Amino acid sequence: MGSQMGNAGLLLINSLINIYLFLMMLRFLLQASQADYYNPISQSVVKVTQPVVRPFQTFLGPVMGRFDLATLAAAFVLKAVSIVIILQVAGIGMPPVTQVAIGALAAIANAILKIYFFALIVMIILSWVAPNASHPGALLVMQLVEPIMAPVRRVIPPLGMIDLSPIVVFIAISLIDGIVVGSLTRAAGIAGALVGL
């Protein structure tokens, strides 16, 4: 009974860490897509993630003004350390460092793909319900997905009122998730069990 409660507690801790990792990758993607920094939701994400990112900002800055390496490094270290601690507490022991690194990388890629997946769903629903919404959340979602939608729209333009580009992006996300993240998760061994929500 106590072992089952301990395992449930470790799974809960892993889920909370993955949610925080999700927020860190949201911060990274918002900056990469050059979304409105002064949007209240952007400000909240920055405030929540700043305590973990701040130490890395002293030596890692943004690349090309868009890609925040400090956030990526902080997310990688947070997930790698959490994998080691959770497996140690669970009594499994210390996994190989390469498996920890691959597991952390898989978790980051998984979080990025999940953000885009959910943002696309929200964008599609908003385009049906409130196509000209001015809510800060709606504006942020549109700014977040536009960098991945614009190249697809150039190749596959909308057919009247029907935009097929989200279908292509969903297929790409599924392929990347299944092939790349799946392969990384399998390569991570036991650490791969802690990837994703």
C-alpha cells in the first residue's frame, strides 16, 4: 500500500514538473514567434518561469533576437535533474547520463509539439466561433501558430472559406511526435517513462 502511494506521489511530481516544462516551452515559443510580450498571458508565463530561467540568462542570451537559449537550457536541466531524482527515489537507481539527456530532450520536444497541437485546436475553434476575436488569449494563440501556418498557407492556399493548412500541420505534428519523439523516448530507456504528461 505504501509503495503504491509512493509511486502515485512520484507520478504526481513528474506531472507537475511536466506542466512547468510546458510553461517554459510556451515561453520559448512565444518569444520565438515574436508574440506580444505585453499581453497579460505572456507576462504571466514569464513571471511563473522567470525564477528557473534567470540563472541561465546571465550567460545565455537570445540567438538572433528570437530563440531564448536560457529557457531551453533551464528546461533541459530541470527535466534531467527531475528524471534523476525521481528514478533515485523510486529505487531504480541512476540511469546512464546519455539516457537522461535523451529523456530530457524528448520531454522538451514533446512539450513543444503539444503546445502547437493544442494551439491549433484552439485556433480552429476560434475561427469558427469568433473569427475576429480581440481577447488577449485569442490574439496570443494566433500569434503563436502563425509562424508554422504561414509557410504551409503559401504552398496550400485557402480554398474560399476552407483553410486546409491546419490539417497538413496536424499530420506533420503527428509524424514528428510518432517518429522523432517516439524514437527518443525509446532510446531514453527507463528515463523515457517520464516523458510527457
